[in-house]
Amino acid sequence: MWVGGVGITVAAVAQELAAGIDPGRIIARIQQAARTARQNKKDCERLARQVDMLPALLRRLQQEDPETMRQLAGLLGTTLVEAHHLVMSCQAKGRTYHLFHASRLATRFRDVDKKIDSYLRIFPLVSHIGLASRIDSRNSNSLPAPEMMIVRSHAAATTTPASYHDDQQEELFTLAEIKAATNNFADVVTDGDGDAAATVYKGRLRDGRQVAVKRLKKQTPAASASASASACAEDAFFREVSILAPLRHDHIVRLVGQCADDDHTGDRELIIVTQPCPTTHGGSLYDHLHGHGGGLSLSWKARVQVLLGAARAVEHLHCHAVPLVIHANLTSSTILVVGAATSTTTGVLSGFGAAVWRAAGVESQAVEVVPAAGYADPEYCATGRLKPASDVYGLGVVMLEALTGNPPVVTVWDEGRGATVPMDLASFALPAIRDGGRLLDVLDRRPPAAWQLQPLQMVADTAARCLRMHADSRPPIADVVASLEQALHSLIMSTPGRHC
């Protein structure tokens, strides 16, 4: 059997794999064969897109854990040979052959798709699972005095505070270090992560860096039922760490490190450390809009800057991250306000507890998510299938919060019931926004100047598009970013004296 006339047989590929040849070469041949496929063309192209994500993950794993990479490469190689064989079977053949084998081919494509997708999910976890194993090994040995417990994944500890977007390796913290950094979990951050299964604390590391310390609820693996819960918690922990680890973006929290230690009772503590710390910059957007200040701490310009920062973060997740990511929990509580009360106010996206890797080559995926009240994507609620557009919907709700000053669920009077009832913000505000000229009816108590109305209407119109019922009707995140950039530019350029 030959690949597109270039004279490469399956047997030759298998022999090369057995000889230890880099799977990257087989991936290239799969892609080459997909380009020349004459049958099941779309299936072949989808498979080629899937394997296209593997090289970057393989390179990262090779750098972090060469031995594990060597072991997994053999397992992956078997799947790649199968994928290569499958794509080659779609080269020029008689019509009768494909009519006879069509059902079998469809089944084989589904099976290979699942296998490749599993590697896309597993590879980013491997290095962190290895780190956790080393933590356990370290804990089995005698530990030095607590003041000496500084374990870092880079060679030397930095002695100067670093900004949250510096390119540093994540660290392995001991539980003693975490307790010291948080004053024994004394300073609770009431908001800023949006994960009900965790508590976030304010922390300060020995080098002076202020950090957010996310402590997942304790799991006690004594009873069988608890063991299952513990396994789920650890899966969620490693998934979140693995998603955050490669992300480097000015508008996304940076993973500083992790801790997976047993406490004195034997319960496993799962802790994620990130920057920036919410309290360092005044908290989340929710705090600023719905806290004691009632939103008065943020100017209209600052609000649009925060929205734009969040949108740029989502654009990175949807379009540039490797693998691609769906945040799945985009709320005003997961957007941190950085640089409040300055000209450089912006938003930083946090709260990755529900985030998932986006499966390659598929429009939606079956994922169980519990949306925060007021942010639920109607299409996801109806189908149970998550799309990037679900993040766009959540961002649309956040835009309404920034415009109206209202929380995602408001209380309205129901004449029929003669009582107040809850209503989601989208249902409350969208009629006024879509009915031209009524934006002022729902804007918050910070009245805009006349020159601010047009830019704010642009934000409102963008929100309305993001909140369309059907996901495919919503704009891609790149368009949302462009619209918010235009609104911010208009707001700045129309400002009298260029100050706001």
C-alpha cells in the first residue's frame, strides 16, 4: 500500500517506529496522505487536524520528562500507525470497495479519533502527574526545618518580586510553605475565582510576591465513596494545573506553582498558586460593580478596558493556546481588575476550574458544566454540548453587568403573582438595548456624558450579538475583540481634553 504516490508503505512506517524514529515524522506522513485522499476526504482532513496538535505537546513533554516521553511515544506510535493505515486506505480505490467498506471505515475513524483525542488530553497532564509523584516521594523522606522548605522547579530561586506575566517555571510548594504564605489560611479572598469547590486565599511568598492561593476542598480517601470523590478532585486539580501551565498571556492569570501534600491527618491538600492576587488590585470585576462602592470606582473607560482585556484572554484560549481551551466559567467573578484607578486599568481572566481542552476538529463536545446563575448558555442547557460560543455568551452577560451595574440575576415585580421574582440580566436588559434609543433606561447610576453614549451603545450592541440564542449566530471572539477595541478607541478619542 502506497501513500499518495511517494512510495512509503505502512510496513516501512512501522519498522521506523520500532527503530525509535520520532512520531513527528509519522504525523507528517498522515497529513501528507490526507491531502491526497480521494475517499472519506473530510474524515481524513479532520484526523490530520487532530494530529497537527500533537508535535507541540510532544516537544513540551520531551523537555520536561524525557523518560516518560520515551514510554508514551511507543504507545502513541501504535495509534499513529493505525491512523496512517486508515488514511492510506482512503487513497484511490474502486467505488465498489468503498461502498462495501463504508460502514467499517466510519467506525474505524471514530475509534482513531477517540484515541488521538485521548492523547491530546493526557499529554499535558503527564508532566504534572510526574511532579505529584515526586512530591509524594519527597514527602516520604525526612524534611528539613520549615524555614528551609523552598522547593522550586527552576535551578535558583528568584530574590526579587516578579510580575504575573514573567516567564518562570511553576514551583512545587510544600504545605508548610503554603501555610506560611497565607498565615495559616487566614486571609480569605471572598471572590475572584468563581469555583464553588475551592476557597481562595491571599498569600505572600518569601520573595515578596503576592499571590492567590486556591485551596480545593479537602478529600479524605478513607471510605470507598470518599475515594471516588478524592479521585475526581485530583483529576480536576491536575487538569486545571495542566491547562494553566503553558498559558502565557498578559490577560490570563499565571500559574506560579502547586501543592499536593498530605496534612497531619492524612487528608490530601490540593492547592494552586497564581498571580496576580485579586486583593492586590482591588478584586474582581464583580467586586467593583456590585460591592460596597456600587460600581462608582470604575469609570466607563475603565469598564471597557476590563472587558477588552477579558475578551483578549478568551481570544488567546480559543485561537492560539496549545491545545485550544474553552474557559466554561466566564463571569464577572472570574475577571480580575488590574491597575484600578489608573490609566492602564485592564482585566485578567482567572477561574479555570471548569476549563476544558477543546477537542480538535469538532464543533462541540459533551462536557458536564454547572453554569453560574445568569450566565448559562441557552444552547448548552438544551444540548449539553459545549462550544467556544458558550464563553462568548458569558462575556456578553458580563458586558451587560458593566453597562447596567446590575448583577447577572435581578429582581423584578411580577404583576400576575403580585410579588418580586428573579430574572436573568439578559432578559431584563436586552429589550431596551435592541429597541434603539432606550439604552439610557438600563445604564447604571453613573450617568454617561453625551460624548460617551455612542461608544457605550457599541458595547451594548456587541453584548446583544454575543447573547443570541443560537451559538452559531454569535460572533467569533476575534470579532468581539475588534468591536471592543473600536468602542474603546471611540471613547478615548471623543473625550474632551482626552481625559476620562
